[in-house]
Amino acid sequence: VFVMEEVWFRGALDSHVHHEGERHGILSAIFVSLLWSWWHLPLTVGTPVIEAVLKLPTIMVPMGIFLSIFWRRSGNLAVPGFSHAFSDSVRNILVGLP
């Protein structure tokens, strides 16, 4: 699933929102990362919606910014893709998710 997410959020959406020559592009990275965090709302079953809408971005936006930067600097979706897979693996080990 992370491959699909990276193709859509970094490859398509970030490429559309961020324009070459932008000074820093941090606002576009935050915007894409915010949308990416809300994409994960269906995974928060049992959590009140307002709590999930506020909690997910605090965890995922910082990671998404780095993924956008990795994508922009490398031009290769494998870089944010493998970074995403690695972080998911670490999370699953620490939290105990399958």
C-alpha cells in the first residue's frame, strides 16, 4: 500500500503542488503531508473523528515533510517509498501491529 501512497501523494500530488524554483517549498510539503495524514483516517476505527483528525497530523506531517523532501531531492519515488516502508516496519515492531 505504501507504494500506491507514494506514487499518489509524492509522485502525483506533490509534483503538482510544488513547483520547481520555489524557495523552500515547505508549505506545499506540509499541505501534501496533511492530506496524506487524513488519508489514514479509516485506520483509526474506534477513535472519535475529531480526535483522529487532530492527532494524525501531529504524528504524520513531520514524516510526510521528510518524504516530500526525499522525493524532491532524489527525483526517485523509491527513496520516499523505502523510507516509508522502513518507518512502517519500525512502527509495527514497536507497537506490535501485524
